[in-house]
Amino acid sequence: LVSRMRGFGTTIFAEMSQLAARTGSINLGQGFPDTDGPAAMLDRAVQAIGSGANQYPPGPGVPELRQAVSEHRAAHYGLSYDPDGEILVTVGATEAIATSVLALCEPGDEVIAFEPYYDSYAASIALAQARLVAVTMRPEAGRFTFDPAELRAAVTPRTRAILVNSPHNPTGTVFTRDELTSIAELCQEHGLIAITDEVYEHLTFDGVEHIPLATLPGMRERTVAISSAGKTFSVTGWKTGWVCAPPELVTAVQTVKQFTTYTASAPWQLAVAHGLRHELGWVAELRAALQDKRDRLMTGLAAAGFEVFKPAGTYFAQTDIRPLGFTDGFEFARRLPELAGVVAIPTEVFYDHPARGSHFVRFAFCKKEEVIDEAAARLKRLS
Ligand code: PMP
Ligand code: GLN
């Protein structure tokens, strides 16, 4: 293994899902739903396979999906992207993130990301031989946020991009317009690119709405916006994502993407096009159901003795384990199967400064009510 990838080992999601399987624990670790996406969309995938959509689709993605993504961005956010030249379909958001960083960052460039951050960011930046500069999000009045002065201080002459994930995994924060404005100002002052990971764009609660950074003045032309069908339609295994950006940026990303996968699987693309066009009512129901599940899990976690941070988006709840008498989230997560028959993710692994996150543990609530209730009952054993 090349030196720049040493230390990445096995991802925490694989490790914790294996732990859940081995111990028969309830898996509230890796974020994947335990129910399927909209039936008509699943049927569309079957139909696509049955009707010959089984050879290489065009490199940028099947035209139907690029058109549907374009219509979706316009309808929801008033953003206009040309399906021919400004939209690229990828193998999930993961490939979009990796190819964007590889296409846009030179060795030695710095990429700012907000920690705790989704684990693929550090690996993608390392592959590009660039450097991740972490700005820490901290709880303030029950919600994780960052200090704009700290963000400003993180910019150097080597800074190339800011990677923004909102709604934010793992804290559940949905960035406010003010937070986004402080990012946008820096991008414009210093000529930075924004790479926005918006995979949880539709999973927001209590009337909070996702604001794409590209909708802020001056940002569309410097933003690489990334999304994925996995979360929106509860099909994480379909690995169908996309990039929306100005032509020069999309061309750069596509140049790399040609040689990572060339193109993404055809049947899922046709089905996701159908989903974006016809199944957003289903997504509204998913969002309402997830809000109930969030409240159910939060009640259970609070009753078990955790401090819980109420997420405004995503399907993760962040907790502080110190009220339970624990300080080391890694040790806690590894012992949780034996202590309570539940698996969760130690948030510490998403930090460059692990000490800042060692007492946080993340629980997923994209699970059936009875699963959440059973997990909550088991977690009571901790108190
Ligand atoms: N970004 C974030 C913040 C995520 O939580 C995930 C999780 N799955 C991804 C990207 C990857 O998305 P995909 O499965 O579409 O590659
Ligand atoms: N995005 C999911 C999570 O954060 C899992 C993704 C993965 O397994 N790589 O839990």
C-alpha cells in the first residue's frame, strides 16, 4: 500500500457493521435504512434491466437522469444547470467527492473541511496528495457549529477548496444562511472552490430547509455541488450520485472519472431519473417518518443517560457519553455490544484532532420503529 494511504485501514463503518453481525447487536452504526425506497422506482430499475439498458451508458450519465437532476435543482433551488455539460453522474457521492478532489487539487494544496467530517474526505484528499485542514465544529446551545474567525484563520496561500457538508454527517447540523455566507465570502476573497456534499439535502426536520451554497451570490460559478440518490430514496446500495458545476469544473471532474469508472451503472440511473421526477412525495413522507424516528431515538438516548444533540437534518444523532461516566468513545463503542447489545459509531474517527471528539458517539435512526424502541430499551441497561 502506498504511503499516502497508510493509516486508513478498514473503515469504521465496515468494522462496526461486522461487530454488529458478530455479536447479534442492533446496528445503529453504519447509516443505511432497513426499509426499501419507493416501489415504483424499484420497478423502474427492474424494467430497465428487462428492456435492454444493460450496456455502457454515455460517460456523463444517461440523458434522462441528467435532465431530471437539472429539473430537480431548478425546481427546488432555482439553480439552472445544463444537462449537457454541467451535470455528471457518478458512482455515488463517494466517487464524486474523490474525483472532484483529484481533478481540482494539486499535490500540496490545502482543502479545508469541517471536523468531524465524513471519512472519505481525508482519504480522497490524501490520494490527491493534498492536505486536509480541519476546522472544528463544537456544540453551542445544543447544536454543532464553527467559529467564522477560526475558518478565516485556516485559509492560507495554499488553500484551494473548502469542502462543505450540509446537512452535516455526523452532527446533524444544517448550515444556516449566515454560516454559508461566511464560507462564501472567504471563497470569493481568496478565489477558492467550494465542494458541497449535499447527500442529505431532503432529510431535514422541523421545517428547516437545506440551502445549497451555490444559491448564494457569486457562488454558482465556483461550486462543485454533489448529491446522491442513496439517502433521498433509501437505496444506499445503488451508488448513484451526481455533480452539478460550471462546464470547466465538470469537465475537469469528468476527465478523472473517465478513468476511475468510465461511467455509472445504467439501470439505476434510469430508475433514479424516475425517482427525481415522480417520487418526491414519497421523500416527503420519509422525512416526516424520520423526524418521528429521531424523536423516538432521542427520547430513548436521553432516558438512558446520554446528552443528545437534536439533529436538524441527516439520520444521525450525536451524543455525549460523559454523563454516563464514560470518556473514551472508541472504547465505549467497542464495548457497547456487550454492555447493551447495540452498535454505534465513535465520532472520534471523524476528527483530525481526536481529543476534541473522543466523548461523542453517533447513533443512526434510519431504522424501523420497533428496532429503535428495542435499542432504546437495551440502552437503559447502561444507566
Ligand atoms: N457524504 C456523506 C456525508 C455521507 O454520509 C455519505 C454516506 N453514505 C456519502 C457522502 C456517500 O454517499 P454514496 O453512498 O452516494 O457514495
Ligand atoms: N454514510 C454512511 C454513514 O455515515 C455509511 C457510508 C459507508 O458505509 N461508507 O454511516
